[in-house]
Amino acid sequence: MLAGDLNALPESETMQVFYRDWKESFSENAPTYPAKEPNVKIDYILFKPANRWRVLESKVIEEKTASDHRPILSVFELLKPN
């Protein structure tokens, strides 16, 4: 698992490098920054290996005061190895 503010847009070269090996917990372009009126997505939860995890839920939490970013939440299920 890798989670945090990566300061990179989904289409950026940085994220394209991550996407080679990591899967994103939610791929919709839900904006996370700035918290008061978010208009860009720069916060992510990434995971690998993809075949060991199932994403049960993912969302951006509508919190405007705790940080300058909106928090994101993903719930995972760890799958049995094949």
C-alpha cells in the first residue's frame, strides 16, 4: 500500500510511472485539492499486487477544515493466494 499526497495529476508522467506497477484504489478523477473547493486530484491510495486485493469501497471524504486536502478512504479485502 502507498497512500498520500503525490502532488501529481493522474495523467502526469509521475503517475504513469506508478501505474506500471501499482493499481489505484479508485480511478475516477475525484478532486482532492484544495479542500474548500477541490478541483484537482493529487492524493492517491495505490496497492500491489493487484491480484491479492479487492477494493470494497473508495471515496473522497467531504472534510474542509482538517487539512488543505480532502481525505480519501479505501477499504480493501486481502484475498487468499492462488
